[in-house]
Amino acid sequence: MNKPLSQYVNRDLSWIEFNRRVLEEAQDPNTPLLERAKFLSIMSSNLDEFMSVRVAGIQDQMKAGYTKKDFTGYTPAGLWKRLMKRASQMVADQYRTYREVLRGLEREGICFRSIDELNLTQLEAVDRYFHEIVFPVLTPMAVDQSRPFPLLHTKELYLAILLGRENMPPEEEPFFAIVQVPSILQRFVPVPGRPASKKLDFLLLEDLIERNINTLFNGYTMIDVNPFRLTRNADLTLNEEGAEDLLEEIEKELRRRRWGMPVRLEYAKGMHPYALQMLKEELEQGDNMIEIDGPLDLTFLMRFAGSLQGFEQLRYDRIEPVYPHELEETDDMFALLRQEDVLMYHPYESFDAVNDFVTDAAHDPDVLAIKMTLYRVSGQSALVQALAKAAEAGKQVTVVVELKARFDEERNIAWARQLEKAGCHVVYGLVGLKTHAKITLVVRREQHMLRRYVHVGTGNYNDNTAKLYTDIGLFTSHPIIGADASALFNEVTGYSSPYEWKAFGVAPTDLKQKLFGLIDREKEHAIAGRKAHIIAKMNSLSNQEMIDKLYEASQAGVKIELIIRGVCCLRPGVPGLSENIRVISIVDRYLEHSRIIYFLNGGEEELYLSSADWMTRNLTRRIELMCPVFDARLRKMLVNVLQLNLNDNIKSRELQPSGDYVPVRNELPPFRSQFEAKTIRKWKSYL
């Protein structure tokens, strides 16, 4: 007899389904070949983070003897078994797809070769590359009684090497050594072409090292060489209250992260049993091992696909972001914003407008202060340079830098130090809370008064990801939003009694309750017989209270449409519970990242932009922001964006009550939201 379904989908199992949708993009024959390779890379990168954070946390619970079920009905041990099984199945599918993509690339003249396929001239060339470039970087690490097993870095590729000596007795154990495949060198080695061939040939770096392994172990004979890779627990464990200098404490934790407890061992299919047993014992791995039928760590495919010159027919058509036409027609951004608000839709509209907003403020003699939150910034951020120049010019510059932005901690530490040297007031947020809100405040002196200009976004202030993620940005000089923006920075940077927000919803203080109130209001409209409608677009939905609130609204007759790219713990379409709720996920060339919330409100439509997903961490353990859009014209534009997503019948998948996702297919003409939105004028006028 089948076990009845829980009212909720497990968060981690839902995430596995999301990464499965990423894999489906790599499997889709309609996706250009080099883009398919990129999706394979993204899937690997996603799974690495999932293992090092989520699975690592589950293993910690198991080691602590924690056996309580979560709200979806899983114990840590039961969940871990299911996750490892599904992850292993997904990885097997990934490598089947990898081989299919390789065959397609070979037909296009791009070939990964094995050593056996190279001719003498090619072998001489790659051996020369090995001796000149690779050999000086390699460090053989023998393991014996005098040399203990080395500490292995997380997510690095290694070779496990078994060696013998001449006339060695068969019963004697082989010698064991490890060599790291240097990540400082590119993983794919170009191979000189064959005569009369136009094909591009490549060799994997680990294959080249294996061919020349004897040069590292003179006097020994090679028995076997096997690639392997270790993933460690990467979660930071900070005692912020006890840390005198948070920046130094995070630097220490980053060093510790490299030696976190192992959570997964990947090894090449056919690994020698002795080498595998050695790794299993030394790394204390039991069932946390995944056999890989192909090259380990496919994240190299992203760099490989991007490095190839030409082959435009194997990529998506190029889409050049355009400068927002409202701002393009003025030389004075502040003068325009005094007259009207401006909405931007990245990546179709250029992030340069945000850079210009801060740069203009830095050079404007009437600007007195600039305040900004930075969560993840790019390597050469124009924003950081502009903020530094503003501080050097004597303006009051306050920057809230989130040092705990996972996997970007080192970069953010570097920017924090650079900004401090320039004279900026750098704040690291509040103890125990990540600052995830995306907001910039410019205070300008105008005709004996001060005016506030604000930019609020759904995405990070990062000009690189702004080309890859769909996000919304709002420029406004609305006085109510400006006042709330000032109050928000005062709360983060100083001592401030609780503020009664006029426009914003702010986590962790009142955002959840404000959302509950808006949902309840829509429920009351439904109960009164009026049309009631909620549309919410976000990355993830996993907070149980929020899900229950949506269930209540559904049961009252509210039509609810959710556009959730990743994790969704809500079960839609369950009779008596959620039959009025529809959930879709769009996975396409750009990462859907914007958070937009719509309430019909009896015909008086309200729309909000937010930095927050509806997850427990965002609603209770982060400083998050939800901002209303007051301009009716811009509200219509946001409805258009939501409608573009809801009309997608090519890259949209619909969540079923079972927790599975199925492609959205209907009798309407083919409609791909991300390709329709590329015509900027279209999304600003589309209905």
C-alpha cells in the first residue's frame, strides 16, 4: 500500500528536481551544442555546492544522533539515503549526456582525444608541453610509514597512483602516491591538428599527466593511475558575538573550510581495488562514494565552451543589452528621476545604468552621501571604484558589505579593505544576520533642501551576473521610499529603535507578517465574492508557515500562480488543499532570479520587488527588503513580465501534486518567454 503524500515536498528532494531540470537543458537536442556543454558544467557546479552545504549539514545531524523528522516527514538518515540514490542516478544520466554532446561536437570538428588516438607528431607536441609547462608544477606525494596521507583540498582533482618495483613479489602491497592535477592550468590541452584535417583536437590534462607519470617516480613501474576527487563540508561556523574582528574571523574560517569533513568521494570507473580501499579508509568514506564513468568534474566545460573562437552556430544567438531608453535620452539622470520612476529588466537592459547612477553621484558636487549594500560584486567592479572616488572626494560613503556571502567571502574581504582604505565607512551588517537587501541611496542637495534618490533591485550589484540573470531594478525619488531607505541604513549601521515602515517590508522584523497580511487581504476579497489573484515569482519557496498561508488562501478561492525556478515545498493542485494553486519553473539560457509579487487587491493592483525568497532563512535570518512600485505605468510593465513567464510553453515545467515536473505543452503558438523578452520595447508594452 502506497504511503500517503505529505502536504509538503522535501526541500532537498525538490532541489534535486531543479538540478534535473538543468540537466534536461543539456539533454535537449534543440539547445545549441556548446550551450549544452555549459549546462553540464552548471549541473556539476550546482551539485558540488549542494553536497558541500546541504548534504554536509544532513551528515552532521546524523553524526550527532539526530533522528527527529522534519516537517516533510524525513529523518536525516532517511533523507540522506534518498538524496544519494537520486544524485547517483542523476550523475549517471549526466555522463550519458556528456558522451552524447562529445559525439555532437566531434561531428562539428571539436574532438577530445585519448592518448591512443594521437599520432607521433601530436605525442611529441603534448609531451613537450608536459615537460615545459606541467612537470614543474606537479608535486608527487608518496604515502608510507614516514609520510602520512596528505590533506586533500576540497573539489580538486587528484590522481591515485599505484607503483611497483622490479622483481617485486606478487604478494607485496604496491606503493601508493597522490598527484594533484594543477587547477592553475587549463584542464583541456590543445593538440596540434592532423595533416589535412580542420578538426580541433584536445587532450585532458589528467591523461597527459598519466602518460608521463613515470617521470615523477624514477625507478618505479606504474601499476595503475586513477582520478579521484573529494568534496568537503564548506559551511562556515562563526561565533560572531565572540569575534573581535569579523573580517579576520572569516578569513580563519575560509582556511578551515579547505579541511572540512569529507562528504563525498568521486572516483573513476574501474579504479584499482587497492587504491579505492586506501582512499575509503584514509578519508573515512562509506556510502558517500560515487563512481564516475568519464572525466571527473565537468565544471571545466564552462571555460572550454567559452574559450573556443568562432562556432557561433553552436551557441545561442547573441543578445546585446540595451541602455534603458528613458535614461538614454537625458544627460542628467537625477533631473529625469525627479520627474518619473524608471524600471529596468536585466539582462535585456544594461547594468551600465546602475554603474552610471553611482558614478554620476560620485562626481556630482551636490551629492552629499551615498549608501549602498554589497552582497556579491564582480572582479573589476565599477561600483566599488566609484564609491572609492566618492569617499576620496569627501562625500559620506557608507557601504554594507556582506562578508558571509557563501563562496564569495574572499572577494568581499578584498573589496571591504579597498573601500576602507579609500575612506568609506564599511559596515559588516548585524550579528547573526546576512545583509541580502539590494539597495542604493543617494542624498543630494537641491535648492536649500535634500532629496533622496534610490535604486532597489532583485539581484546583486554585479555587472557580470547581470548579463546572465534575469533581474528587475527600480530607480525612484519617491519621498516615502527615500525615507524608508534612510531608516533601513540607520538600522543596519547604528542603534535605532524599531521603525514603522511606510512602504518597505523588511526582514527579519516585519516582512513575513506584511506578506501574511497581503495574502489574508486577498483571501478576504475571495470570501466577499470578489476576484482574488496572487502571482509571485521567486527562486525558492520552503517556509512552512508561508506555504500554509497560501493553502488557506487557495481554499478560500484565491487564484494563485507561482513562478518558482528552484526549490518549491508546496504541493499544488491537491483537492481540498491547493487546487487553486499553479506552480511553474522556467529553466533557460538565463538564470531566472527576479522576485516580483502581485496582488489583485479588488482591482487596486499592488506590485512589489523583493530581494527575498520565501525561505525560512530569508524571512528570519537575513536583512531583506520588499519595495512597492507606486507608478501605475511601471506596475503594468511588471505585470507584462509576469505574463511573459506564465505564457511560456517551451521552457516552462509545471509542478505536479506528486512533486514531479512536466513540460508545459498546450495548443497555443510556441512561446519562449526569455526570447520574447529580448525585444525590450515588447516587454514594456506586451499584453
